[in-house]
Amino acid sequence: MALSQMTILEILKYPDPRLKQESDVVEVFDDVLREFVISLEETMRAGPGGVGIAAPQVAYLQRIVIVDVSARKNTPNNGCMVLINPELIEWDGLKSGREGCMSVPDFTGNVVRAERITLTARDINGEACEFSCEGYEARAVQHEIDHLNGLLFLDRLVSRRNDLFKRKKYK
């Protein structure tokens, strides 16, 4: 089997209405899915500071997210997680923190999320798996799962006036 060429996918930007749609459960675990996940990960890594991406951000309305915070120093993590049909089963503690999003490139915002979570998902082969996450990784996972439900961090701001910030431009 020939290796496929890496593909950087186009990221939908707010206010694209497709970002507000709920994603469908993945039922077929095949080479087409694997190829898509490879492209999705490449797209995440091509973005500035991308630690997570959800399939709906590239107009693929399936319940697939990738989260990898391992490059961030001193951050507890599970490495690169490909989470298919993820579901939060436990959460604990609430904390406000700043979030950004490749689909909302010009802004960041303060969002309250659980500090510790446990989730179940399927891996790329359809096998069941479970992860416990805390801190920054837990925040990133919750942010990406929101995309599967048609939510952006903008929808979770307590106050757009006090909790939304123009993103600094990096050179």
C-alpha cells in the first residue's frame, strides 16, 4: 500500500454555520478514516500552537478529535490522543482559563472548564479506550469535544465584554 501524501485541510472560520452543526457518530473504522485522521493531525500541527483539532473544524461532521499537549513543558499528558466518539464520563473541579481556537483566529477568551476529566472513546481501530486528563490537557479535550456538539469557546464565555480578548499578532 502506497503512503498517502500529507494534506493540510482548510479550517472553517467563525461565523461559518457548519461550525454550529452537531457531528455524527463514527461507525466505520477503515482506511478512509485512517487517511482522514492523518490529514487532520497534519492540519493541527501546521497551525500556530495547535494542541487540538476537531473534525468539524475542517467541515467533516464526524465525532473525531485529536489532542496533543505533550510539547508544552511540565504539562501532565497522555501524548497524542486520537479520540473517536469521545464521551466525558466524569469531571471534577471548575477553573477559568484562557482559550484560543484555530476557527476563531482573532480572539481568545476566558472559559470555565472542569479541571479533571475521565472520558471514553474509540481509537483508530474502533477499540474502546479510557483516558484521565487534568489541567491544560483536560481543558483542551473539553474544548475539542464542544466542537462535536456545535459549540465554540465563544458560546461558553460568561461575558463577551469582560472575557473576550483580541489576540496578539505574532511575527
